[in-house]
Amino acid sequence: MENNNKDNRSRRKFVKREAPEFDQKIIDLARVTRVMAGGKRMRFRATVAIGNKKGKMGIGVAKGKDVAIAVNKAANRAKKNTVLVPIMNETIPHVVRIKFKAAKLLLKPAPKGTAVKAGGAVRVMLELAGVPNVVAKILGTNNKMNNVKALMLAVSQLRTEPLRKEKVAKEKKAPKEVTEKKEVAKKKTEEKVEPKKDDK
């Protein structure tokens, strides 16, 4: 019997667990209460940030009776609320300023070797996203949730270099086209209206 058990154990295939797609970190954990008819109901609120170190990051907020339940719910919500950070030359493409409620953020591209220079929850998010070099400055409130949401908005406004060049080129061309049209219209009106000749 013992030999059979050993053989069965040896035949079992050990399935390797796949590495998770996202790394996650708890940004904020708070105990919240709601006043109900029967009294106060206590719950936990978790704010979880996720990232795959390849330019993708997300944020999720959820409540639960237990800390573990709140964290799991927040992580699942974060996976549904992700943004892609455009990375060019190991940094972000251009400078971005953003305001969300009382939060104000400034994101600037940085040369190689700078690493992530930021504070608080913003630093955690950028590291999870895998941005090699960037400088971020919190100019407004220190509220973690608002700063993280402001960062998500700022990242969604980032555009790659070629797109910006095309936009600038279009903006430069537009005024010239307008002036040319005005000149053509002027010439037509001048041709139609001829000066009256005196009979004298």
C-alpha cells in the first residue's frame, strides 16, 4: 500500500502557478462608518494601485467588511480601470500640467539615469507602471486619492512625439489658409466694383 501511494505521488503532475499579470500595492486603507437605523456599520475602504511594469497602470477603490475583501475588490476594479503610459526614450513624451479638484500635478520628462523623482502615491503608481525616468511634482493637496486620480488624467493626456508634430503643423498651416482665402475674396470684390468715370 505504501509503495502504491508513493507511485501515485510521483505520477502527480505539479502545475506551476502562472505569475500574476499585475503587481499591486495598497495606497490607502481606512476604516469608515455609516450610520444606519440600527446603529453604526463599520467597514474598510481600500485604495489599490496595479501595474505591469510595461507602461500599464490602474487604480481601484472598494469597501468590505474585512480588509482582505476590500483589497481584493479594489484590485479587481483596478484591472477594469487601466491606462497606458506612452514611453519614449525611457521617459514621457512631454510636460503635462493637470488639475483635479484640489490636486495639482506637474509631470516632466527626465534624462536617462534620473529614475522616478516623485512623492507619495504618485511615485508608487509611476514605479508600478514601469516608467524609467520621470519627474513629478505635487503642487496642490496631499490627498492620496485625488493625487492618484489626477495622475490618471495626466497620463491620458500624454501624446507621442509624431502626433504632437502633426498637430503643431496643422495649427501653423491653418492661419495661412485663412489669409489666402481672404486675399482671394478681396481680389474678387475689387474686380466687381470698378471706379465710376467722370463725364467731364
